[in-house]
Amino acid sequence: MYIALRMIRGIFGFIFALQVIGLLPAITLLAKPEQITGEMLAVLFVKFIALVISGVLFFYGRVGINALHKKFKGEPHPSLRKTWSL
């Protein structure tokens, strides 16, 4: 059960990283605001929403896995001591 939850958490972490990398070109849009279109803003908005959702699921997934492990085993999951660990 913990392996499946950790794999799902890893997928959300990967999606989070992809969204961060995908938002980096948006910084270049700030240099030329006259070239910004409504379609670009819509894509940027969707990427930002995906970033927030995947980030919340990644970071709070650790909390949920630790809570389940603590409930059944009496201690937090030994592999999830750090925030970024999978």
C-alpha cells in the first residue's frame, strides 16, 4: 500500500517539476508585454493551476503517508523524513 502511495506521490512530484520548468519561459513574456495574447494567458493560467494542485498533492501526500504509517506502525515512515524524499 505504501509503495503505491509513494509512486502516486512521485508522479505528482514529476508533474510539479514539469510545471515549474514550463513556467520559466513565461518570465520572458514580461520583457515584451505587447506580444502577450489571451491564449498565452489562458495557457499560463492552466499551468499555474496544475502547478498548485500537483504541489499540494506532492507535499501533503507525504503528510498523509506518514499519518497512515504512524497509525498502523506507531512511527512516521522512515523513508519520508525529509520534505523532498520519495
